[in-house]
Amino acid sequence: MFFFTTYALDEKTGTLSLSYAYQEHTFTETILFPVPFPKISNAKKKALDRVCFLTHIACGISYFKAFLPKKIKIESGKLTKEEAAFFREFYLKGLGEFSYRNKVHIENLVPALFKGTSIQKDPLDIPFTPSKVLIPVGGGKDSCLSMELFKQKTNKDVTAFSVGTAQPIMDCIKTAGVPHLCIKRTIAPELIKLNQTGTVYNGHIPITGIISFITWLCAIIYDYKYVVLSCERSANTGNVAWGKLFVNHQYSKSIDFETNFRHLIAVTTPQLEYFSLLRPCSELLIASLFTRYCTNYIPVITSCNKAFFQDESKRWHHWCGDCDKCRFVFLLFALYLSKDVLLSWMQGRNLLDEKEQLQGYKELFGFSNHKPFECVGEIDECCWVLDKLSKRSVWKNAYVIKTLSPLLKTISKKRFLTPYQTKHFVPKEIFMTVFKDK
């Protein structure tokens, strides 16, 4: 039996403690918010307590996955039927890549675990300051673009949000010149030690989903009307089938998660607006907009995951040049940046002219295996870029381009450079203001 034991928020120290237990193992992780808190009304206190409870369940996925128990017991509160349905999907789809890589099937295990028993109370009437915008920053191009679009095209007050202080994140926020709200999340050290032994399951979790819960808490505490993520259209596309589950590495960045999370928010704090500004955009459109509004970020952004290792001593402070993200970003910006600037960005390396990159690019173009388990663009748009680069003198003789471009068959006619009117939740007035010149 896996236990969600207790949660507690200490308003004086700003510490949210979340505790769990399994057999002889006990875990407590902490989330530290800046203090002092502003004065919190009774209605906000009720909302805060409810969202702390839901955050307790969400963060529990890190500990649950280590054991994949067949039974759970929630001792810290009761889920409604709607909340239970949310967490069934959050745990199932959020652990999709984890289950694939560990070769375990969780599609029959997880759905039976979360059961709603309580009745949801009426939503709480909590006003939020309409000018205040909180934008999570990850150190890459997307969140920088969201900050600049809001700064340059709206009259909103932007605050950058981060969990931790990884160097690329801090550099991007400094370049943006906006206030910074920094949260520190500390995983239970007992779990880290267990992971190092190799005796428990380990792997990918839906981290953007966990961050979403933390931003919800921040919105209530510090009075932000808008929580604006920077998840793009390609996050909706999955990777590979595994049993009855279709795995999407970016599940908690997808429109499915966003839809479910918005429903969860609406039940308790309906006045809060949570959405992804870049949801209507392809990666190509994002790159195009980035080179128009964000060129001053080029020296500081780093999407490479090696810059964000949990062990700070192992973090890179530049692109590694040998991962799916580096390959994709290099490919994407080859359309928009000069070759000299792009090579300088990658410490002098031309990834499109390195033979050892060929297999990785085959996966990006859909010629081999499945779409990489990474935050990369759609296969169609990668092929579209390949076709364009094969016709440019500066790139057409690069090894990857000349080897793979003959394999292209039908090039998609999709309008990658238009903000699609597909499903998104960007408020109409913000959409029209931000994208009005497209």
C-alpha cells in the first residue's frame, strides 16, 4: 500500500511539506515559496488549502513510480469524482514514457487506484489582479518568446517564474528585465538514494504538470490573474504505442492536459486564467517570431537538457550538440539564422555536417524508429525544413542534408508559418493583440 500521508503549508517560512510512505520507506519533499506572503483572505485560504492537497497528489507521482504499488491510500484528504478522474489520466499518461522505457504495463493498474468520494463545493469567489501575468521560464526559446510578446504587445505586468536557478533560466530572466518569482522544490533525499541503488523503478515524469500545480499556488498567494505557459502545437503529437497506451513524452504540455487542468482550476478558482500562449503555433512559426522579437536572447538560451541535470555539478552551461533537442534546434534555426551565428551557438560545430548525427536526424524526419522522446517538432515540419535547406546553397552539401533529402517523398502542404485556429485557450483579446500582424 502506498500512502499519501500529510501535507502542511507554513505561511511564516513559506514551506509546503508533502509526505508519502511505502512499506518501510518514508518521504517528505518541500516546496519553498518567497516570504512574507501578502495578506490572504479567508476565501483564498480555503482555495490555497485545496490546491495544496491537489499538489500533494500530483507530486506523489515521483514516489509512486518507484514502486508501482497495486493499492494506494490517501490520508491527507478526499478527492471528488472529477479530481479522481483527472489524476487517473495524469498518472497514466504522465507515466507513459516511463512505462515504455521500463517495459511495464500500467494501463490496467493506474485507472483503478484513484476513486472520488467527496462532493465538490461551490467555486470560491476570488478576485485576481487583471494586469498580473506569471510566465514559467525554462531557459529555452519558447518562454522567452512568450515574455517578449507580452512585454511588447500588451499592457500586462509580466513576472518570470522558475523552479530553481539553473543558469540558462537566470540568464533569460536577466535578459528579459522582468521581476522574478523563484520557487525551490526539494525532492526527498531518500528517493534520490533509492534511485541510485537501481532497486526501484525510475524514469520520466510529467514535470510540466507538477510545475502547473505550483504556479496555481503562486497565483493564489501572490495574486496573478494569468498563468501563461509556452507549450506549442507539436506537444499534442505522441511518440509510440505501448500496449493500449499511446505514449506522448510531452503529455503534460499537450492540449489534453491543458484542457483537463483548466477544468480542475475552474472548480475552485474560476477567475484564474491558465493557458499556453504558443499553443496555436508550430515550431517553425515560433522560430520565425523568435528571430523577430528575441534576437538578444540568442547568446543565453539553452534548450539542451544537460543544462538542467538535478546534480548541479554535472550541468552543462551550453548546448551539448549530441542530443535530439540540439539536433532539432540546429535544424530549425538553420532557416532563420546565418550559418556563422548558428555555428557559434553550437561552439563551432555544424550538426548537419556530422556523420554521427545521421541516425538522430533520421528519427526527427520519421525515417527510422519513432519520434524522439523529447520536446521536438512534428515530423512533417522537420521534413519541410529538410526540403527547404536542400535548396539553399549554404546548406545543401551538408552531409545530413544531402544524404537524407533524397528520401523525402511528399512534402506536407501545411501552413506552418500561420497561427492555426485549432483548439487553444488563449483569450480572444490576447490572441488578437499578440498575433494581429500574422
